[in-house]
Amino acid sequence: MDSDRRTHLSRARGLGSAKEGVHHFWAQRVTAVALIPLVVWFAVSLIMMSGADYGVVRAWIGSPVVMVLLVLTIVIGLHHGQLGMQVVVEDYVHNEGMKLALIVLMRFIAVFFGLAAIVAILRIGFGG
Amino acid sequence: MSVANRPVHRPLSPHLQVYKPQLTSMLSILHRATGMALSVGALYLVVWVVFASASPRTYAMFQSFNVSILGRIFLGGWLFCAFYHLCNGIRHLFWDMGYGFELKDAYRSGWIVVAVSLAATIVSWIVGLRLA
């Protein structure tokens, strides 16, 4: 007799009671690891640019390497934040409808702001 | 309603109102709080690049907030949140790999996180204000 009382199919799928397996957990960790060097780079850059004027900031954002790293930092940061905020909502909001609405809303916000940032950075880089 | 069906309002664990504050639990709460702050802070970051892309006038407007006292506190707080969440996040990743669970180790890594994130914040403030 199986000790964990799950069916063979359930065990093979490995999705558990959350019905999505370890996807959320794993995505949170992978984005966390990616953010370690990105946040260090970004924080140091930001401090070094204290008091920089408009031209300097634009030239910095628009340089090719910075464009790539900045898009990565913001997009991965928003994704990681959305995953984290989802857990907070799941922990404290007990009304199922409200919980679902908030989780969907936070996804929309993350995607909207992510795209806005990408467009803005590309616009600076390509001189729009 | 029968007695058996009546809802019972027993206290839920952990009993925060009688719970002795400890470094480990406080740092855990702070990790979540800084994570929430940084989620909002990330949106502010997006506003920054959007304003920078728009025009010198909108950017000047944005900058005038950043250089105000409130803006300095906001950005300085943002940096502390970033450093703290970064350091404690690394601590969490080690736990995820199964290291550092002994009570002694959890306290030691906790104090290291506090020291490093405070030191990094103070150094950033000093360097940032000198350059500004």
C-alpha cells in the first residue's frame, strides 16, 4: 500500500494540493538568484549617479549594456515582486473572490509597468 | 444554532499578542515588509525611466521630489530595503539548500544580515550625499 495515499497519476503529475506543483516556488528562487547581481549593479550605479543631470542620466540609460541590464533588472524585479505579493495576498486575504481579483490585478500592474519601462528605455536608447 | 455548530473563536497560532519578539521572527517579518516596499519601489523605478524618456521638464519635476527631504528619506529607505532584502534573501537561499538551520547559525546569519545591510545603507548615503 502506498504510504502517501495519492493515486499513481497524482504522484506522476506531482502538482500537489496547490495544483501547480513547485512552479511558483521555483520561479521565485530563480528570479531571486538573477536579481542578486542585478540589484548590486543597479544600487551602485544609482548611488554613483547622485546629483547627475538629465543629460547624464539619459546617456547612461541609453547606452547598450545599461539598456539590457536595466530591462532585466526592472522586468525580473517586477516578476519577483508580483510572485512575492501573491504569497502575501494568499496568506492574508481569505475571501476567494477578492484573493483572485487581487492576484490578477497585481499581474496586470506588473505587465503594464514592465512594458512601460521597456518602451521608455528603448525610446531613450534609440533617440525617440 | 446548536452548540456543536456555533463558531468557536479560539486564538490562532502563532499567538502574536503573547509572542516574545526574537531576532529571527523580526527579521522574517522585515523580509516580507521590505519585499512589499520594494514591489512598490519597483513601480517608482519605472516612473523614473518613463519620466526620463518623456522630456526634460517632466524629469525636472520628478527630480525636484527626489532631492527634497521627503524624497531623500524615500530613496534612502528604498536603498535600505533593497540591501536588507538582498542580504536576507541570500540567507533564505542558503536555507532552501538546507544550510544554516541550527539555531546558533540562524542567529549568526541574522546578525550578519543586519550588520551588512545597515553598513551598505550608511555607506551609500555618505557617498550619495557627497556626490549630490
